[in-house]
Amino acid sequence: MKKVKKVVVPVDFTKSTSKLVEYALYMAESLRAVIDFVHVVPDYPGDAMVGAPFAQQYQDKDFTASKEKMAHLVKDSLKVCPGCEGEVVFGDPVGKIVGFAEAKKADLVILGTHDAKGLEKVLLGNVAEHVLRKAHCPVLIMKPVKDAS
């Protein structure tokens, strides 16, 4: 069996991201692996609800904010996972995550899933499921843990 040396962890900076990162860091430390975090800023359709001139501005703001969040995430993670890195990219989340994992020669992808149900899951699709089907390496999917409060 191939040793896991490189782990790709897609993050979306939602409330479940901290649990995902905590678990991924634990796994990387246990495996003596390095993490490459990735965040995908989706392409916004030009004539969508936001409107053509504002879509690009919104996407640019999202990209800038995501770069800042990623820098903090990497800085905080270096204590546990020396050599970890992070990148923010534009595009289709599934395609970008799968392509990123291939480009980084990942041995494992660890990603979270949302608790989408019913019609929401059908309409929005399931990024985790599609990454699982298309990735070149094993994929570990972490279900968000609900707070006991």
C-alpha cells in the first residue's frame, strides 16, 4: 500500500471548516504527511441574480477575502503541519479540487460535506460526492459534527 505523504484539503470557510481542518491536521500529523489546502471561488454567471457588472466585483472581493483567510489558516496550521500550503483558485469547485489534487500528486483528499437534504441536495449537487467519483486517489469525506449545545 502506498504511503500517504501529501493530503489535499478543500476548505470553504464556513462554520464547519474549523472541525475539518482540526481533523485533517490530526490525520496529517499521524501519517507524517503534508497538507495542501485549497479554496475554490466559484465563477459567477454574468447575467445571474447579482447582475453582470456587479458579479465580477463580488467575485474579486470574495477572492481577496478568501486569500486573507487562507493565509491565516496556513499560518495557524504550520505549528502542527510544517510545510503545509494553501491556494485560492477560481472555477468549478469539483473540477478545480480534482485537478488540484492531481497537480499536487495527492495521496489522499479529505473534505467535508454539508448537511444538504432533499430538494436542496438535488438542486445544488454534492461536491463531495462528485469529487469522490472523479478523484485519482482515495477520498475521505467528513460529515460536519453538530455542536452538543
